[in-house]
Amino acid sequence: MSISRRVFLRNAAIASTLLTIKNNAIAKAAERTGIKDFYKDDFRIGTAISTSTLLKNDEHMLGLIAREFDAITPENCMKWEPIRPHDKEWDWAAADKFVEFGQKNNMYIVGHNLVWHSQVPKEVFQNESGGTITKDALTIKMQDHIAKLAGRYKGKIHAWDVVNEAVEDNGSWRKSQWYKIMGEDFIAKAFRMAHEVDPTAHLIYNDYNTETPVKRDFIVGMVKKFKKQGVPIQGVGLQEHLSIDGPSVGEIEKTILALANIGVRVHVTELDVDVLPSVWNLPTAEVSTRFDYTPERDPYIQGLPKQVEEKLAKRYEDIFKIYLKHRDKIDRVTLWGTTDGETWLNDFPIKGRTNYPLLFDRGFQPKSVYFRLLDLKK
Ligand code: 9MR
């Protein structure tokens, strides 16, 4: 049994009694009851919370999250479609619970997200007769949305993913409805609006495949231009939906360095490591992509073989070594979910597979990868 696993088990058993013995060295070690505590001098460790966890008030999951993480992101409940299915219809239930939970546990609360091409009702882009809305009218809608959403949680949300995924993998603008109707300055406008509504929130541009050189260069160029124009952007989110085989940590490092170099903070916003056979060469997080299910594409239904588990642990270790090396540039490392049972990767890009991308297993127990990450901080 590794030292970290022993420390973990011992901590779970004796933390409560030892916490009172403040100056005792053993008590100090036992205070580190979750991975967040092991990394507290480096960066925050976060997770995404699902809508069902919030609405069901899933105490098992919420207890685990409170013990292990000190930053939270709503996996879906603040996106346009779920929170505002129709123009005048808002559903605040899950989002309010999310913010309350974060406040109660003193967490760094991330809002996700204000402007995205996905999970947005198509009527947002239509006028009353069903035609395409004008640029001015869409600008007003964007303003209204940001004012209501960021305004409701003003002073409570520490960071906003203001714009999500505006850039294609080939290093060009994504031709979203936002882009087509408002032009490329929809991004700068969204940041200015968010800053006006909540001047203390840290504002982030968030994207995936940021390790791809052409995409990285494009994003760096965009942010540099924004900074020059005084657009209030303070951070860039690297989603880090990675695979067990790639991309290389060298490319991840180049992105961290390039962003730090232009004066923005780096946030790892949606980390997970896909262990299943890859069925594509397409962007890893393009949510519209789907493939057919076949048994060969779902090889680990009965459990993850030891050697794959070891490979996963090693992959996480290599990735975290790079984050630690650049801890001065990184504010937060957020996992995209807590347990393997709830990951979006069980259904993407093929529905109904059994994936193992996170730190906790389907029974809510820490996996060997979790202990490997504690070992890095021994
Ligand atoms: O994890 C989210 C999943 O439950 C949703 O069905 C999906 C659809 O939009 O969005 C997932 O989260 C995405 C995140 O909001 C933005 N980056 C990519 C994430 C994975 O698709």
C-alpha cells in the first residue's frame, strides 16, 4: 500500500479527533483530508457538479465534493438552454443551489457560461417572424442575458467562463450564430458587458484542444489583441479533455507558457482523461459529433485492466507534474466531474460506453490515480 493511501485511510479515521490538537505534526497531516489540501499551496482543485446532484440534493456526492475540492463549476445548469429555455422563462432552481453550496463550503465558484454556440435555443437568434435577428437586436439580447445571469450572482461568483469555444481547431473563427450575426467582436462585447455587470469577477475565455499549435496561436493572438484594446479578459481556460495517449505534455506546457507570457492567468477548466479506443480524428469536445456503438469500442465493461489503470495513473501524474512546474501561472485545476459513473464520456462520442476518466470510481472510492496525485505532494 502506498504512503498516500495509508495517509488517506488513517486521515479518514482519525481526522476529527486529531483536529483539536492544533500544534501536533500528526494533526497537521490529518487536516489534509482531501486532494485540495495536498495542493493548497499550488492551485485550487475543482470539480463540475451535475444538475441531478444539485436537484436531488445528493448528499453522498455533495459530501465527497466538499471534502475533496475547493472550486466548483456547474456542468450544465447555468447554460442558456437549461437556465432560460424561453425568452421570459428562467429556471434558477439548480443554479441557486449550486451557488449556495459553494458559499456554504467557502469554495471558488465558477459560472459556466455566458456565451456559447451550443445548448442555446434557436429562438435566441430569431426575430418575431422567425427570420434571422439583426446584429443590434442580438447585442441587446446578449446584454440582457449577461445582466440577468451574472447580475443575479454578482459578488458571489468568483470567475465566469464568459465566452466558450469561439475558435475552430484549424485556427479560425467558429462560424457560430454569434459570429455570423455579430461578427468577431461578439467576444470583446461579451467581456465588456460581463465586466460592467460584475466588476470583481475574474473573466475567462474557455476552449478545448488548446494544445493544438494553430489553435493555440490563434487564441493567443486573439487575447493579445483584446489586452491591447483594453478588453477585460483576465484568464484563459484550457478545458483539457485529454486522451490517455495524447496530446503530449510538451504541447500542454507550450500553451501554459504562451498564455502566461501575454499576461493572463491559466485555468484548467474541464480536465478528464479518456481511456477508451479513439474512434475519430475529430475535435475531442465537439459536442455534435456521434459514432455508432460496437462492443470492440467498449472494451472495459467488466472493469479497467491493471495495466490500463497504471497507464492512466502515469498519464495523470505526467500532466500534474507540468501543472506543478507552472503552479505560479495556474489558478485552478478543475476535473470535469467527480466519479466515473457520472462522466459525460460514458456517452460521448458513443452512447452507453463504460469510461474511467476521473479520480473516483463508480462506488465513490478514490482510484489509484488519486493516490498517485497525492504521492506527488508527499
Ligand atoms: O458535460 C456536459 C454534458 O453533460 C452536456 O451534455 C454537454 C452538452 O453540451 O456539455 C458537456 O460539457 C461541455 C462543457 O460545457 C463545455 N466544454 C465541453 C464539455 C464536454 O462536452
